[in-house]
Amino acid sequence: MATMAWCLTSKGRSACFGMGVLGAQHRPKSNRNRQPITTPPYLDNTRTCNNITPRQGLATKSPPAADDHHLDDVDTPHRHTLFQRHRNSFNCPLPRQCGSTHRHFNLNLTHTSSKKIKMTGPAPDPFKPPYQHERHIAELAVQRASLLTRRVLAGILNPSPTSSTTSGTSTPQLHHDDIHPDRRISVASISKPDFSPVTAADFAVQALLTAAIRTHFPHDGFIGEEDADALRADPVLARQVFDLVWSCASTGETESDDEALSSALPQTIPEMLSLIDLGGRGTGSPTARFWAMDPIDGTAAFMRGQQYAVSLCLIKGGREVVGVLGCPNLGITLPSPSCSSPSSSSSSCTATYIISEDSIPSQDQDQQQTTNGILLSAVRSQGATIRPIADQTSQTNLLPAIPLTKSSSYTTTSSPTNPTDMSNLHFIDSLSTPATSSSLVARVATLAGVPNYSFPGTELYSSHMRYVAMILGGPSHVQVRIPKPRTKATYIWDHAGAQLIYVEATAGKGKVTDLWGRQIDYGRGRKLDGNWGVVTAHEEVSERLLEIVRGLIE
């Protein structure tokens, strides 16, 4: 069988290498005597990159040109690699020492093209905890998207008599009576511009989140709630979404502490549609990294000026590793950021809150000032933080974060320290959601000893905001979700990220399982097909609640 090889010749002998003959000895026909086998120079450990003379013993026959499909492949070994590097006066033909013909990290020296490889993202810092860069970019992206939703919400709640579309035609305003009874207006049913304020925000937020993450982590996958089919069918709506996306572009008038998102915007409408489809048509993975996002969780509440959330979560191996939640319409009074200092008193960072749909930012000068929204984030095994969302003039700046993970954060007067006494449990539920059975959850509360008049303790429409109520409310707050029979599937974007923040904010004392006590599996695609229902509670009462639930549904 024919082989292809190149030889280094010295004093009548030469060592050859190439396809099929790596390490073989080559003897010229004139050499009749059997010569001892010599060690090829590229396998000689005594030789280094600095003591090899350029062009020493180089064969005169040129190897074939580099294949076009290999030009940008830095991870594929090439038979002509060594020759090309030697030919270009690279004084190192030792592949194992200088890296090229073996499958390990190497420079792109396989061809003579001057094209350079653009390395995306900073080099990993071995002294920093993992996933800090992912967390930072996700926080910036969610804050930018949250500010966009706030501007859209202001237009919904304070509409002008008419609003003009990009074509200059008059568009009637969306009235609350037009809100679809389901948790989200069906994208497929959109045909009038009067539904565009909320749908435009949904699409724009998903485009913003995807663009930011893809800029920094181009190899990650995505799962999002929306796809771009409705936008392709409605060019006017597509243009409105594109204008919303570009309203987030930096003006350059104020300095930012981070320019990570300055170029993370689609340049054309088709590019924006493709970004949206990355999430809308994503399938996830049981092993690989991907990001799950819900652009606006709780659309009906959003349009009423109540509580909603923007969520983003990095999933790897079916588990949440980074979670970020934006709550743009939540007004609470946070402790001073100085409590993040180790010398500060822990009690100033352990405030608990009972939130409601009406816990909106205060505009009254006579009342105590509240946040104009909050940003929650967590990394697995690294705790959780909370910070105010920045104002419109510094939309790329992150305000100082306050740690939520405190050893005393689970010590309150209503803490159920005795697993058999659960009468003080504070149930969080939604009586209007079509997906879960509030009547069964009420029976669980009654069997746990909670008075009937106390159920639900907190009612919130948004799925993620119910987790936020758990995070901020303390150990007595619990949530039980029992799906109704024959209801639609549970999608991962309604839970991913918020569950991780809850566990980290409770220092691991909070548990999240399905109704059978199984860990939530995010590696089965767009749906939580491996789980049924959710129980979120402190570890001291979680098992007792699971027993009560199983007694009802079995």
C-alpha cells in the first residue's frame, strides 16, 4: 500500500515520518549495508525546541497543499504540519513539545495563511471560583433586559391616545379586558398590532439575553419560550421588536464599569430572528451546557403592572449551575450594601419580606424609599446575592451586591423547628393559574395544621415570583405545586434558576423535589418529563409535606 512520508536526512541516513510510516527508517538504494535504526529527531527527548537548526535535512519534495476544510481547524492533526512549520522557519519540529500533530491545545500553525483566530472571553483565572464570568455576564444581560421591560410597562400603564408604528399608522392601545386568560397570550394567535406591546417585549428580551450569552459563550446551547415564527409572519411586529432591542444600545455618554454587552446586539432583523430561534427551537442536553430563559414570566401580571420576572439559568449535566432572576417591578427596602463586608453585623443582611402583587416601587416621597426592582443571582455551592436594579442612566452598571447566604437567615419566630408542628407554615400559591390544583394544595395545608383562613398566605401569578417569595420570606414559607390532570407539560424555563437561588440563599437547608421526592432533572429537553409536581420547603418540613401529598394523590 502506498504511503506518504517526509524525511530528515543526515550523513547518508534519514528518518521518515508521515502517514503509515511514523517512526520508520528510510534507506537510500545506494546504502547496501544494514544500518542500525536511529531514533527519529521528533521522538528524541534529548532535543529541544531551541537546538534544532532550521532547514536541517529537509526533504526537497513539497507536501500537498493544506485542505481547504482544514484551514481553520486547530484541533485536527495534519500530515503536513511539521513540514509547513519548518518551512516557515518555526524552529521546532517536535510535536509533543511544541504541539501541533497531537490532539491537544495548540496554535494554528498548520498553514501559511495570515488569518488569526479570535479567542472569545478572558482566559480562566485559576484563583477565582468557577462560573464567575458566566454569572457576571448573565447578571448584566438580565439587568439590561429588565430595564427594557420597565420601559415597555410604563408605556402600557401610561398610554398615549394613539401610538405610531414604524409605518406611521395609528395603533389602538391594548386594554386589560383583552388579556388572554392563559398565563401568556398565544403567540400563534397574534394578528393585530394592539397585542404588540407585550409580545414585542417577550421577543426583544429573548433576543437580548441570547445575544449577550452567545457573544461570550458561542458554543453553549439555548432553550427559550418563544420562537420567531410570529415575527416572520408580521414584518411590522418584527420591526417593533428590532427597535426595542436597539433601544438598549449604549449611547456612550456615560462611562460603564463593563463593556461586555456593548457589541451584543443583532445588527439586522434576520439576525435577531435567528437569535430568538436559538432558544425557541433549542432542545437542551443531558450532559452539555445550555441556557434556559423565560423572557417575561407572568405576562398577565406584567400587563396589569404587577409582579413578573426575567429569568436566565445555565444548566450543565441536567443541573442548574448559574441562576439569575430580574424582578423589575418589585419594591422592597434593602439593607445597606455595607453589610456585604465581613466586619458588618449579620443581622442587617437577614431581613425577611412578605411580598405581594402590589409590592411595587414606591414613588411617594413621604414613604420609605424602595428599590426599583431587584436582581437575584447564585452559583451552585457559592451562595446567593441580591442587589437593586440600576436606574436607566447607568443601565450597564451593576450596583453592589448583598449576600443572601447567612447562617442566621433561617432563624425567625415563625420557623417550624418541630417537624410535627406546621401550623405556622406560610403557603405560596396562585389561585388563578390553570396548570396546578389549588384545591389539593389547600387540603395539604389543612392536613399540615394551617388554618383555612391563612391559605394562601401569599398569592402570586408568576411562577418565578413565587420562588422569589420563598427566597425573601424565610423558612416558614413553602410551596406545593400539584399539576391538574391532563394539563400542559411543565417547561423548564418556569423553574430553572429560581430553584438554585432558593437552595443557595438558604445555605442548602431549602429542598426542592418533585412530589415523589426526586431531584429536578433539567437534562430531558424542554419539558420536565422526569418529574411531576414540585415541593419547595425547608428541610425540616419537606419530608412531612411529601408524606401528606403522597397520601392525597396515591
